[in-house]
Amino acid sequence: MNLAAVGYIDSSGLGELVRTYTTLQKQGVQLKMVNLNHRLASLFKVTGLQKVFDIYEDEGRAIQAFGPVASVAGA
């Protein structure tokens, strides 16, 4: 999930992200977050969500984190 264009997330938005993450986990799907600005990174740290979500600086690193199959599929 590329958050480059997201400047702010309120408590409702955080709750929705957690619900989405939980739903995806139950289905065996991985969710990676990329391009968090300083404000969002601080919010995730304060709330402890940086320990829940896989957060990467850019899409390339996030794709690599899926493993070799994802890298080949994305090529």
C-alpha cells in the first residue's frame, strides 16, 4: 500500500487499516506499506503499529520482501 499521497490518518483510518490487515492475514495475504511521510511514520511509531505492519521506504524494497516468486511475477 503506497501512502505517498496520504498526509494524515485519523483514528478511524487507523482502525480501518488494522481491520484490513487482519482480514488479509486470515486469507494468507501479505500487506506491505511504503512511502510513509515523517508524520505518518511518527504516528505508526507512537501507536505501536510499526511493529504490526511491514513498512518500507519504497516499492522496490517492499516487492523484494515478498520473496523471489513476487519478484519474478512483478517483472
